[in-house]
Amino acid sequence: MASDHNISNKLRFTRNIGIMAHIDAGKTTTTERILYYTGRSHKVGETHEGSATMDWMVQEQERGITITSAATTVFWNYKNDQFKINIIDTPGHVDFTVEVERSLRVLDGAVALFCAVGGVEPQSETVWRQADKYKVPRLCFVNKMDRSGADFFRVITQIKERLGANPIPLQIPIGEEESFRGVVDLITNKAYEWDDTTKGMVMNEVEIPADLRETVEEYRLKLIENVAEESDELLEKFMDDPHSITEDEMLQQIRKATVEMRISPVLCGASFKNKGVQMLLNGIAQFLPSPLDIDAVTGINPRTEKEEVRKVDVNEPFSALAFKIATDPFVGRIAFFRVYSGSLDAGSYVFNASTGKKERISRIMQMHANKQNPLDRIEVGDIGAAVGFKTIRTGDTLCDENRPIVLESMTFPEPVIHISIEPKTQADMDKMGLALSKLAEEDPTFRVKIDENSGQTIISGMGELHLEVLVDRLKREFKVECNQGRPQVAYKEAIVSSAQHREVYKKQTGGRGKFADIQFEIGPTDDHIMGLQFVDEVKGGNIPREYMPAIQKGFKESMNNGVLAGFPLDSMKVRLIDGSFHPVDSDSLSFEMAARLGFKEACRKAKSVILEPIMKVEVNTPDEYLGDITGDLNKRRALLREVEAKIGAQVIKADVPLSEMFGYVTTLRTLSSGRANSNMEFSHYAQAPDNVAEAVINKAKGIIK
């Protein structure tokens, strides 16, 4: 067994990082360059040519967007030490927000990528907030410095103002837009320029340009001041002579402040032109945390219900979190997981604490995009993939059977949009069920159900693009041809006032009959509790205890179909007041039926309403189209929250019902001659106005007829 010293040394040089950004900030291109410079791929793949290594799904190469978060491992030499960097490439499109969430949960650090022209865009804010939620330290990289309109200092101001972060530039760009050719390193106080003839592989040290000296001096002093604030000793040194603080002292304190999330260091470059990527790799090695810098994880022992801790140590019991499930046509189900403690050998058994089942791991692999390198063993702090699971879901905890632990899982948003799909042939019918269950296993925000009334298969997701990609995958990966209906909004129902009801269920069919009698009050839950809040107030054994679970089950399952239009209810309170039973004719099924029938009658007496999903919409438009676009949003029942001025553009923020937003991208393009863009994500559910609710109910009833 490897010595503890070797393990901790190895962990010191391990980085588990993700690259997060708004769509189109150049995330995949940057990852490609990292693979190229670390010797992982010998040819540089380009997103726009559809040959990027990390985007290995056909849809990703066609659309030029990253859908799944692929994991890869690279090695980078920095100051004679070899660093092992596990990179998870995450999508920037809001419809795939679940991919970002699940990746951030297992990362130690992240590179936040910003476009030098677009700056902090809506999705950058979303992923930044997600990283705050999981307490992930960040390094910022301002990309596309060679593009027209690039402005490094404007992006820094936006990071500070919009994200509430503390960005500290470690570099000053030499030139901008077309003339971007190098950077001044504020730590070493040296200037470097890239040699274009070597595709940016070679950097030459040059004199700091005269016109930049003042700016460099100003920002270097700010950097030293920030560093000095980290320790009393350095503060004294700073007071005597700011320039007496050494490079090593600066590096040490910048790392400490980054890991503790007090600052976010900022680097810049142009990945497409191969500029700045090596310095970014150095930054990852220098400033982002290793598994040793992260606190021990806490979880719950499922047997004792007590909290337990797992330290970052190979001698601790094994614990890991499965953060992504993928289906491979050759090896079957692949589970990506992060090891938090202990080690696991290939061919050994592991306990899934979330399902309570023991599983044999036939193979462990380290992934390079979609290529697999087999491993005999995986240890604490590493990210790998395993084959052999019979049942596993995203967020499951894998651990030692004798020392079980359930780590905090991930929470995923409810889908807000659905479409009906039907296979074109009988052969497709059989394949479709299997394919849909595999896709649902991979993606927790994708749901499949059969409509009881129409018998149709309904698939639900986070947005139009999300469902479009999934239907596309059905056709390509699983060879299932299907027709699809128009996208429908996932409405919900809610009870807003209370009502009492008594339901007597009796059937006599010769021989033993059926009998159940319940009296209850139905209404909204206390303090916005989700799900069914069931209160048993029956006195004197009028309803025997053994029938309570059946009554509860009857009400719980009734919540799947509300009385107004058959939409599900998220929450409901049932107070069971009284009832009676028959010693011979009563059984569990009778009481379950009484609850189901009683629910329908009681809901008609209580007031029910239709809830509709409200989306948070941001539109970025040139000034001249502002009036037309806000006018159009008002027609869509938008609640305008704010209009913020940017240079030559306006950002409109509004809450708009999802039902009004179908086909919005096309309308926006027309209104702005293709110059405006929009971003939309789910915000909350709200009561639909009466006229809208009436139309929804009539439509639903029309379908049932």
C-alpha cells in the first residue's frame, strides 16, 4: 500500500476543477487548448469545425454547444512538479442547468470564463450563484481579448458590481482587440508577448510598454496591498516598503485568499489564438485548491441516523458521490463519481447507501472525453467512472458496507414544459420505452409518464431546447423514430381555501362487501410545506390504525390529478377528523377508495386555482429596439422588473409566463433585425389570471372528451 506521505503528496498536486461560463464564452475551445498543451490531443479540435474532443455527442458537434459535462484528466508540469488536473466541462445553456449543478457539487475549484466583449452575461450570473451555493473557489479568465469591442477592465468592473465578487487582476493585457499580443504579469512585474509563428506556444519576455507602465504600477500596488492585508507580518512589511514583499509571499497569500473565497484572481487571453492558456494552467496549479484544502465531508449514517465525518484520507472508510450517469452502447451504464475518502479496487464490492444495495464494480476508468483508460484502483480526491452498476441514480452515495454513510445529495428543479411523443412503428414502440428510461436515468430533470386519459407518452424537461436535444438523441443514439406534439406548459393546481367533507364508500355485491367512512378537512398546507401534510385527529379507535396508511396513500396519489383540469398538486393538508368502519366489510382498499373519491368531492367545495410557471427573462438589445421589445413583452403579460443601460445596449429583466414565450426567439430576431438576444430560466409558479385559467381548463376538458 502506498505510504500516507505519498498519498498526501499526490493529493497536494491534484486539482478537481470545472470550467463554467455563459454560452459562447469559449469554454469548450479553452478546454480543447488545455488538452492540446497538456499533450492529451495532438491536433487542436475546433468547436466551429465540429471536431472538439470534449463535445463528443453528435448533437454537440452540430450545434456547437456542450450538452453533457464530459470529464477528463490531464497532467501539467509547473515549477518541476507534475499536477494532475481532473476537468469537468460543463454546459453554459440554461436548459442544461442540471449538468452545471451536478458538476459543481463535486468540484474543489472552478475557472469562471468571461467573454471580453459580452462581459458578465445572464448565464454567468446563474452559474456564479450556483458556485456560491456549493462554496467553490474561482479563478476568472477573460477570454476573446482579440475580438472587436474587448475591454478587460469593463469585465472586471462587471464581475465586482453584478456578481458581488472581489476580482483581483494578476495580469494587464498588452493591446486589445486585433492588437492583443501579450500580458504583463503583476506578480513578477514582467511583460510577455506570444510568438504568432508558433501558434502561441512560445512566449518571449519583453520590456513593459511605456504607455502601460502607470497602469501596471497602479494595479500592482493594489495587488500587493490586497496580499498584505492577509497577514499582520506582511502588512508591516508593506508599510515599510510595498516592494519588499516577495513573489513567493504573494503567491502563498493569493492562494490562501482564493481558497478561502475572499478573492477571485483574474487572468486574460484568447484561447482561439492559443494565447494565455499555459498561464491559465499555471494559475490552476498555483491558486485553486487541492482535495487537501477542502474540509472533510459530513453525512448521515443510515443505520444510526447520526451525523458522521469522512476525512480526506486513504485510510478512512471508502465514500464517494455519483454525480453523473451516462449510457455507453458498448459497456452499458457508466457512473461518474468523486471519491471523498478511502480507496476502491476494481472488481470489488461497494454499497450504495441511497438504494441500500450492494454492487460489484467490474471496471474503474479514468475518462479522457469519451475515451476510457482502465484503472486497478481509485483513491481519495480522484474523479473516475465505474461500470457494473445494476441500479444507480445521480446523487447516490457509494461507500463501505460496514461503515455506511449518505452524503448530501443534489436537488434538481421540476420540469416546466412537456410534449407528447409517439413511435412511428411497432418496432420503435419497444425500443422507445427502453431508450426513454435510459435518458431519464442520465438526466434527473427529464421525466417520462403515460397520460392516463389519452394513453400518450409525455416527456417533460427544462425548456424547448432541452426536449429538442432529447428527441434528437432518441433518433440518433437509440434509432427510435417518433412523432412529437406541440410543446405544452406544465401547469399545476393548488387548493387555496379549506372545506370539510364526509365520504361513505360502500358496495354490496353478494357475499363480502366494501365499506369505509371518513370525515376530513382539506386545505392549503401550513408554512408552505411541500407534499401531503396528513394530520390524524380520529379519537377512540373509530378508524383502526391499520387503515391509516391506506387513507394517506389514497390522498397522496389523488394529488397527481387535480379536479380542475387534471394537473398535479404540489401541496395539500388533510385533517382526518372522524369516521367509522365495518368489522367484516372494511379493508385497506375500501379506505383508499374513500380517500380518492372524497378528495374529488372536497376539492370541488374548497377553492382550487391553476398555477402557471413563470420564467425569469433577460433580453439584451441595442437601444433603438427597446420600445418595440418592451411593448411585445407587455403583450405577453410580462412583469418588467428593471431596464439597465449598458454601453450602446439595454438589458431588460422581466418575469413572463412560460405559456406566452413559445417561439419568442424568432419574434425577437424579427423585432431587432437579429441584433437582440435573450436568456430564460424557470423562476417560480404563480396563480394564473381567471381568463387564462378558464382557457386552460376548457382546453384540458376538451382533450378528455
